[in-house]
Amino acid sequence: LQEGLERVGKMLGALPRNGPYSAWITLQSLIPDKVKDKLFVRSSLASMLTAGLEMVKQGKAEIKQDGAFRPIYMRASYIERKD
């Protein structure tokens, strides 16, 4: 889970910001396009969602879905800066 949190955090942290929020991205867009193994993609999506839910719990991200079987969107709600 820690590895997933770091990966998702880095990816969300690199998105354009508008105040304390980043842009919305789909969960699917976090998976590289070159990955073709469907089982690996499904496993990766589950891991990214789990990490995203943990980030929501920590107040660092937001997740939304417009309806059943619709894309899942994520964005960073607080980007921690390390100086």
C-alpha cells in the first residue's frame, strides 16, 4: 500500500493546479498505455483505487464517479511540498 500511495501521490502531485486542487484525471490514465496484459491492468487499477481511497481518508485526494460503470476520477486536494 505504501508503494501505491507514493506512486499515486507523485502522479497527482505532477498535475496542473488551481489553488489547493489539482486537475481531475481518470484512474485508468494512471496506467501506462503500453501495458497490454489485462490481468495486470485490472490488478493495477485495484491497487491505484486502494491507494486513492487511502489518500482520501488522509485528506490528500478526492475521488468521484458520475454513475455506475462510469470512469473514476481523482485529484489531489492537498499537495505536500518538500523543500
